[in-house]
Amino acid sequence: MSLPGLPSFISRAFPRTRGLPFIGNLLDMRKGRIDFYSRMAEEHGSPFVMRLGLVQLIVLTDPNQIHEVLVERPADYDKSVTLSLFAEPILGKGLLTSEASFHQRQKRMVGPALSPKRLAGYAETMIDCAERSAARMIASQSVDFLEELMRATLEIVGRTLFDVDLTSDASTVAPAITEAMEALTAQFYTLLPLPPPVPTSHNRRLAKAVKVLDNVVYRILEERRRSVGDRGDVLSILLAAQDDDGSQMTDKQLRDEVMTMFLAGHETTANAVTWALYLLGRNPAVFDKARAEVDQVVGDRRLTFQDLKSLPYCLQVFKETMRLYPPAHTLSRVALRDTTIAAERVSKGQIVVMSPYAMHRRTDYFAEPTRFLPDRFLPEREATQVKHAFLPFGAGPRVCVGNHFAMLEGQILLAVYLQKLHFALSRAEPAEADPLITLRPKNGVPARVSARRPSQPS
Ligand code: HEM
């Protein structure tokens, strides 16, 4: 087998980007990675081929082509080696990184813990945490939404999935995640990415961050081992989960799954809700409409799970936010065998990169794509959207297992904040999107916050 991404046969039908000798588009990507795919898609359409050093990538921004890879021919691909090689030291072989056969087994075990049936049970906890978060912001007055959302979503993931209080860990966990993501992202854009065992400065930073995260995960596992019985949370399900042959997860598998849920389960949602608050802060008409909806449905009383179906505009705001700023801005796969995309041959070992961010901003799929227009997601208008063009959670067998959980959490956090807070963004200039492993606002979103109504955190 050729090494993944190294020059091999790539159909001449796929246009090539211009790049510098030897380094290809490495500098373009370092300078403006998130918009580079969009600019190239505008110039070349989809697919196009680009080069980072010696590694060639086929980049897709077309919904049908992405659907071919993720949904129609998932067996022809696996998670890209780049992800496995570099993310595995953190996530191990959890659901996010594990390869096909191992993955199917894991998903059978973890899936039920996050099914829509269990969500109502998590909603109460999410509402509690959202109210506490609003009270914290009111007390601080001057906040960074990203920092607060990392704290709030960490608390939610701790309580719902593991029945532990992780609030006091927020101040160590958030910087460790940032450190790990920056070190991993920097690796992607060096000429010669060296895997974690090689003690480069990036890898040393990564190892330090993983140690901090490991401490938290092992503490969660140890605490649970000391108690007995089903607490009705994800950890109980994982501990009790048995495969068809009766085998349970090993300690290492448990660590990897817990780490995956712990990271995938809060950082993405924190980014999405932060972006939503940022967009609301810059779009007063949308803000007023969303707030009017919450006032009408919830008023001064406590939000309930039942209210959520009467808050469709809040949900539209959250979806439109993830169209403009999808936390999982880029997905990648490696071809396991010779296959095709758009009826052209793609050879075994080829890396395929899919950019939901660039797809969501293509004018042929979304009119006025850079505008924040939640009414695009009115049910009757959503039904007329180009099929598969909105892809915040991936698709096919590797679709996000936490998608319903995340939608619920996003809607709850937004509704509670709209109900309880006055806020104004502290910076007038637009936020810069920082494409780490997930898409974050660079330097956070500082805001001034005050109480809108008397707040009574539980
Ligand atoms: C707004 C929040 C979220 C976004 C945008 C998001 C996005 C995604 C995407 C795009 C994938 C697919 C990656 C790929 O195909 O390569 C994924 C996978 C995954 N997500 Fe999420 N996610 C979110 C929240 C969550 C939550 C709350 C959890 C857990 C509670 C979670 C757990 C996972 C796991 C375990 C996978 C791997 C699934 C598999 O490979 O079968 N995610 N997520």
C-alpha cells in the first residue's frame, strides 16, 4: 500500500490548486486555512486537489460527493490516519478515532446512552447547569462567553454522563484542551509531522495536556468503582455494557470512551453556543425575536423540557449558528481501497478532506451565505434546502452519537441565557474563526452581562 496522501494516481478530472514547489499550499493554509477551502472551491468547484508538502488531499465541498464518502461508500474509507496518529494519544481508541470493526462494537455499547429516549432525563440537569451558569455570569458582570461555556458544558457533561461534579476542574481542563488542540493543529501544518512518541516541542506540550486530562478521567473512573449500582448515567451504561458475546469493556477501553465523551461531549457544544451568543450580540433583530419567543413561552418561571418544542426559533438560531460556524469544520477520511468520487477513480491510501464550513458558505446552496438568517431553518424552508448541504454532525455510520444531546443542550442554554441575561459584546470588531480541531472564536468572546430578571439558581 502507498502511504496515505502521498502522490499516487489522482484523476486528472480533479483540478489542482496552485502551490509553491515542495511545500504546496502549506503557507496558504497557515495564513487563512478556514477560508482557503472556500476560496479554492469558488475557483475550482468540488473536488479539487491540493498539496501540503508531499501529502496530496482531495477536498470536497459538494453535498452529493460528501454523501458518497460518508453514507454511500463508508466501507471504502476509514478515519484518516492523520487523525488516528495524532488524536489517538488523547482519545485512545474511543468512538471518535477507532477504526471500522472495532468502532461498530463500541457504538453498539455507547449509542443507547445517548438515544433520544434518554434525553428528557438529562434535560433537567442541563437546565440546572444553565441557570447556574447565568447566575455566575451575572455575578462576574464581565465575562468571556467561551470560557463560561466551557465551564457550563463541562458541568453538564460531568453530571449527565458521569454523575460527577467537574466544575472545579474547568480551570485546568479548558487550558489543557486548548493546549492539546493547538499542539495537534500545529502538527498538521508542518512539513514533516512527527507522531507523538517523537519528543518535539509540540509533542511535549501535547503529552503534558493529556496528563492533565487523564487525571480527570481516571478520577471519574476511580470514584465510580468505589460506589455500586446503576446511577442511570452514561458511565453506568458503559460499565454494564456487554457485547453480543458477553464481553465487557476493558479498563483501557473504558478510559478511551470516557475521554472521548468527556471531550467530544462538551468542547464542540461550548463553541457552538459561544458562536450563537456572538451572532445574537451582533444581530439585534434576531436577538429580540428569540427573546420575545422565550418571554412568551417561559416568562418568569423555570424553563422545562416540555417548553422546548414551543421554542422553535431558538432552535433555528442554533442551527443557523452551526451553518456559519460548524464546530466540526473539517472531516477527513483515508481510502481503504480503490474507489470513486463523482465517478472518477480515487486510489487506495488517498486522503479525502470534507469541509462543512466551506460547503455551508457556498452561494449555490445557501443564498447570502455569510448572513445570519435563522429563518432559513423554518421547517418549510429547511425542507427546500439542497439535500445534505447542512452537515454539522457528519453523516452515515460515523454520524455524531451526541447530536440529539447537543441540540437539546444548545437550545436549553440559549433559552435560559435569553430569559435571564442582558448582554453586550465588549469588542466591536468581528471575531476571527480559529480552525483548531474544532472551530473557535480566536481570543474568545468578551461581553458585559447583567441580570434581566431576579435570578434564582437552584
Ligand atoms: C454541537 C455539538 C457537536 C458537534 C458539532 C459534533 C460534531 C460531530 C461530528 C461532525 C462528528 C463526526 C466526525 C466524522 O465523521 O469524522 C462527531 C462524532 C462524534 N461525536 Fe459529536 N458533535 C457534537 C456534540 C457531541 C456530544 C454532546 C457528544 C457526546 C455526548 C458527541 C460525541 C461524539 C462521538 C462519540 C463521535 C464519534 C462517533 C462515531 O465515530 O461513531 N458529540 N461529532
